[in-house]
Amino acid sequence: MLCGPGIGERLAPAATLAEVSPAALTPSAGSVVMVSGVLHRLVPPWVAYDYARALRGRVATAPRLVDVPDAGHFDLVTPCTPAWGEVIALVEQALEP
């Protein structure tokens, strides 16, 4: 967690963090595509890479990791941005039979 000292502990005490941590939960049975904005300061791409490493040996198919250059958090979820276009293309691709 990339917060200041004590913030993470107040937001998610250790006893609770394991209940909400994706790495601690049962992995998805389907395919996983993780999209990261390279400029995202709170959840940078290395967080997705760490999660993918945590899944090694626990899933049949390794997660697909996609780094979107020149994109931060809001770029990935704002429809008028170029990054949004990349996200939509990935969603449409995942929905193809």
C-alpha cells in the first residue's frame, strides 16, 4: 500500500487486509487482464506485476498485464481519454467468443 505511515493500518487493519487483498483471495477461474496507467502514482504498474507473481502456480493461465503509457488512474476510467479507448478495446476483446 502506498500511503503515508499509519494510513494503511487505519484503513485496513492487518486482520481485515487479508480478507480484502486480491492476492489472499481465491484466484479467478477466468482469464484476468490487469490494466495499469504508467503514470498512476497510487497504484503503479508494479503492483499488478506483484499480484501476477503471487498467482504463479495458483492459476491455469497467467494474468495478462497491460501498461498504458501516459495514463494515470483517471485516464483509464474517463471516456474522453485515449487510455479509455485502450481499456474499451481490451474489454471488447475479452468478451469475444
